[in-house]
Amino acid sequence: MGAVTTARGLAGFYRDLVAGRILRAETLDDATRGRVSGPDRVLLIDSAFGLGYMRPSMTFLTPAGGAESAFGHTGMGGSLGLGDVEHGLGMAYTMNKMAGAVSGSFRAYRLAEAVYASLHAR
């Protein structure tokens, strides 16, 4: 699947997903449970997936605060959509100019890292 969206739209999707407005909590829990992990034959680094959602791995870099609870997906060029039910978090990063990254980017990771740090600073 592909998506064309704004960061606000993508973050809103994950916000509503985490809040239970799109899927029941039990359904989301089942969909985000890790199903497969290991070497990705396309990206050539380790990846992990639930049912349609990436789980923390080398292809979905996630700060320590979300290492067990985050789910989402990276996008071509460096974008990121991330949800975390445990932390009540829905966030996204998109950019005007695609980066060279095939899956995620350090810019997106650093943004997620700052968001998780702000959650723990409360």
C-alpha cells in the first residue's frame, strides 16, 4: 500500500488508532503483536512486523521508551508514522524533499527520540 498524506493527517490517523476510534483495543493489540522478524530480503537488514505494522527493528528504529510498545511504518525517503498505546502517542514525520533513505531516517528517529524524552520529562 502507498499513502500520500501530510504529517498532521498521518499523526491524526495514529492518534485515532491508539485512542480506539478506528479499531477495537483487542484488534489493535492483535494486529501490532510481533509475527515475524529477521533479515529482510528486500532491505537487507533486520525487520519485524505485526499484521501490517512494523515493530521496532533496524528498519523501524524506535527510541528505548517505545522499544516494546511502538508500532507503525516508515516510508520511502525517510517518513515515519508511529503509534504507541502504552504512551497514548500518535506521531508522524513527513518532509517536503525526500531523503535518500529507503526505510525511515535518522531525522525521523531523532524526532521520535525527542517526543519520548518529553513524555518522560513530565
